[in-house]
Amino acid sequence: DAGVIQSPRHEVTEMGQEVTLRCKPISGHDYLFWYRQTMMRGLELLIYFNNNVPIDDSGMPEDRFSAKMPNASFSTLKIQPSEPRDSAVYFCASSLGLGKNTEAFFGQGTRLTVV
Amino acid sequence: GQSLEQPSEVTAVEGAIVQINCTYQTSGFYGLSWYQQHDGGAPTFLSYNGLDGLEETGRFSSFLSRSDSYGYLLLQELQMKDSASYFCAVDNAGNMLTFGGGTRLMVKP
């Protein structure tokens, strides 16, 4: 398996624009996570899915953020409208499940810059 | 709420041993994991402790004491390539990882 694949790797957008980040998890993994990483706040869990169903979205900062997982092999994180404070690296990760299988495999991230 | 505390920065020399501590306060606890992240890279899994005691994987070991809400990562025979950030993470909902702020390890020659 090629691992968790995220696109784009880099995104520069203007404030107010819509941004869509994409993720393809590892085949067979039941859990998918979206994290945001900044120097100030570290790695924050935004939302996670189990079998395509959102389980906990308490980390989603505002209504401007939304995430979907229409099928087992694809998820999106959308920011609309984007703001400069959304600038961060966004990671998608997937895992098999419980116990030792909680090992999360991370994609290479999307570096988002909102100007 | 959840909180994980780890030192922000540690410096050590090549060949030495370094220990990175992590204390946690979470509403639930299933296990403690450690991840390594090089600058510009993605976090990668190092180890997992679900039970008290020591887990060893090559030069790296991880320890957990559930009664003390404490764990550590031990890196032996440090190499320059070990310079990275190290994160402890609590699995506090059966499969939801909450990460600490990370410890930046600098290995000097």
C-alpha cells in the first residue's frame, strides 16, 4: 500500500476563498483522523471517522470547517471561508482500530497558507 | 479535559542516552503511544504501551505507569538522525489519539 495520500501538498489561497483538502486512507483501515499542526497549538485532532461515520468533531474550530467521508477510500476537509489564522499543516491519518492497532499512519500533510 | 505535559526541548550528544518524560491527565485511558517527527515530515509511530512496564524496540524503549499517569521514551546510543520532535499521545477513547506538545531533541556531535 502506498500509505495515506494527501493532496495537495501545498496550498496558498486568499482570505475568503474556499479550500478543500483531500485524503485517501490506507485500504482496510476503519479509522480516519484529521489533525492540524501549528507551532502555537501543536497537533490538534479536528475530527475522526469510524467506518465513514463522523464520531467526534469536537475539535473542529468553527462552522467554517467541515469534513466528509463519502466512502472508505476518500475524505475531505473543507474550510469556507478561509482566514489567515487557518494557516497550518493539516494531516490526515488512518488506523486499524483498538489497542496496539491504534498506531496511526500519517500522510505527508498539506501545508496551507492563507494570505 | 485532556492534558499531556512533556519538556519542550532536550539536548544530548551522540552516543548518549536520553529520557523524555510525559505526564497526562485524560478523561479516559487505553494506552500511551510515542511518535517521532522530523522537520517537514509526518509523525511516525515508535511505540505503544497499553500495560504498565517497559516495551523495547531496538534502541528505543518506552515505559508506562498507569497509577502515576506517567510514561517516558528512552533513546539509547543516540545518533544524529534522532534529532527530531517526539510526541507522546494518549489513546483516551478506544481509538482517539490526543497528542502532547512535543519535545524537540537536538543531538550534537
